Amino acid sequence: MGGRRRQRDLPREPRRQRGRRTVLSGAPLNGPWGLALDPVGSRVFAIRYGGPGGLFSMGLDGTGATTLTPPGVTFNDYMYDLTYDAATRRLYWPNGSTIAWAAADGSAGGELYPHASLPVGADAPKQIAIDPLHNRVYWASGFKIGYAALDGSGGIGSFEITGGCTFNGGNGEGMAVDGARGVLYVIGSFLGDRPVAADLDGTDCRDLLPAGVPDSLGLAVDPDGGRLYWGEYATSKVGWVSLTDPTSTGYLDTGTAKVTNVAYPTILKRPKSNGTRLSLAAGVLECLPIWANDEPGVKLFRAPATVTYTWTRNGTRVAKATGVSLTPRSGGRYSCTATATNVAGSTAATTAKTVGATALQVTTPAGAALRVRGGRLTLVGRLGGAGTVRAVVTAGGRTIASGTAAPRRAGKVTVSLGVTTAGRALLRRAGSKGLRVQATFSGAQTSGYTVRKSFTLRLRR
């Protein structure tokens, strides 16, 4: 973006990132201040600044807005900032001189930490950020940063921002915490302070911009995209700066959306894949994608709302295979594609695994029927190597016979199965027509999946 620029000269973002306006329907929402997102439930939460305050929930398309009235919560006249932890489905916000929480459905809530428990000098929380990874909640108050256990168990303390940055303190107009990378972001006074980054204990701070930001409110960070964002209340803009280059900075292009008094930006991105794999166990292939979690500490939300699956064998779609698992009937190259979707878009992750053709072949029964003699059933096959083979014969959900064999070399293998009492009773009732059964073979030389063969079974007369 060139050399150093005064804030008013920041370039605009390319038009490909233009924004859009969402019109709310449902409960009235006046003066929304803090925002938090739930991509899984396709909901957005907002907190209202100005008395009396309030908490709202609505669809990400703006429909179905409702007022949340959690028992145990008394809303302060002036509330700033809001954050959401998807793991516990809890909302957190600075509520006057306390830290408050509420269930995402409004069914419960209360004071996480009352005013009397907050440390001196950090007892007027204004901004809030959570670090679920380390079970911590942080808040800005004057020239100090307060912290405590996110689960309400204590561990309360405070520190100041120190190091080589320009931090003017004030009320702390925006903060974010990246627990995974060990970085705390904060912007101080409403009157032209600049965003800074520091270690999680406030030390080793460094400026992220060469000049101050006018009327800044709120911070959001996209670690993968390498950017920090803030709202400019007076100019009604969303500014950004590179996390690694203070001279690379600009404004988002919000397009035709009506944007007024911007505060507390929040990021919604399509799901991110952290890899996927196929497991093969007990004859079943299972598709195991890993999706990146939300990062509520930096106001970044991207969890999938839905995940769909498709399967192929040797490049050909497997009909009706749309679940997370698949039982292969023959060898080949199996591929699973998992597609995760939320309101921001979709991400597909594909993985493949070769399932070898089984070395176990069942040669008897070769015809339509096999008879039980002396309470035992004999099945014959050929095995590609030494190992243990188990066979189970079932009909109507009941086990008719079972047995094992353990040949020491490849070649012909005979499995002798003992017929169960229930099996004999079923065979007697079936009479001369016989009983349609299925034999399932597992164990050595089956390449991790089962081999099945159906035939008719009769008692010997």
C-alpha cells in the first residue's frame, strides 16, 4: 500500500469485498453496540447500548429477531461489547461494573464476577475478550487489563500494557485475544489511539499502526488473513491493517450498504478445513474431516452449520452413499468428500484410501443350498495367507451358526461352525424349503472389511 499515510488518506478495499445491508424483522433493535455470531445455529446476537440495555438474538439474514431476558440478569444502562463461546453456548459482556453472562437461548444468566470481586483499577470493565483455550476472560478498564477464569472459578488479577508501543490507556475502546498464538490486541482511548499487540500478560507490546485511529470502537482479527479490523464511529468506516506490515492498511468497501456509526466489527467466514482422513475398522470406512473452530477471542466465527458427504469408488459415484460411513463390498480406491457449509459459504475436503481386494474366497456353498449334518455346518474357501478366519451365519437377526479356523498357510480353508439351538429351531420350522441365511467372514486376509455370502440352509433328512 506504499509508505506511511495519515488515517484520513487510507485507501479503500477492492470492490470484491463489498458489504451488504441486513434488514431486521421481529423485535425492535435500537442502538446495537456489540455483536457475536453463531454460524452453527445461523444466529447473530447483539447488545444494546443505552438505558435500559438489552440482549437480542436473530437470524443471520435479519429475520426472527427476539429479545432475550435471561433470569438473574439486570441490564445496565450502558453496555459495551459482546462475545459468544460456542462450546458452552454462553454470551459474555461488560455490564456496567460487572461481568455478566447469559445462555444463548436466554434460559439462564447472571453475574460471572460482581463488582466487589474485580481488582482495583480494573473494576469498570468496558471491553471484553475470552480465551476458552486457557479458560480466561479479559476486560479493559482504564489503563489496566483485568482477567479471571472464564468458568467463574476465580483467578482474578490485572496488569498494564508495557513495552515499546504507544498505548494511551483511557477506557480501552477495543480488545481481542488470540490464545492459540499468545497475542493480546487492544486499542486505548477513543480520541485517536492506535491498536497495539502484546503478549498475554501485557508485556512486549508493539504498535500495529504508525498513527492513531479516530473514534475507534472494537477490534476483530483474522489470523489466517493476517489482518486486524476496527470500527470508526465518526467516519462510519471499517478500517484494517496488516498484522505484519503497519504500512499496509485501508478501509473495507461496504458497497451500497447503509453504514452509520460503525462499532465492534465481527468476522464471519466460510468453514475452514484442517484436514480429513479415512479410517477402516471392522469392515467400515469412516470419513473424518476436521473443521477449524470459531475463535471468539478475536471475533472470528466460521463453524459449519451443516456437513454433507459423497463417496466414489475408482472415480465413480457410489449410489445412495451420503453418510459419514460406508461399508465397501469390494476392493478399490474409495474417496470421500465432506462439504461444510454456513451462511458465508462452503468448503469441501476430500480424502481417499485404497481398499485391497480380499484374499478370502468362499467356494462352498457353490450352489443354492447347503445342509447341516450332525449339528455342524461346514464352509470351504481359499485363503491368501495364514491367519484366523471367523464365520457367522445369521437369519432374521439371529445367529444360526458360528466358528473359526486358523490355517498356517495359504490355500484351502475349511471352517466348521456349530449350529445354535435357536438356529436348529428355525431350520425345523423352515422345513424342506430351507432357510435363507447370510454368512459373514472376517479376520485375516480380508483387508479390514468383511466378506458376505448368502445361501439357503437346510437340515439333513
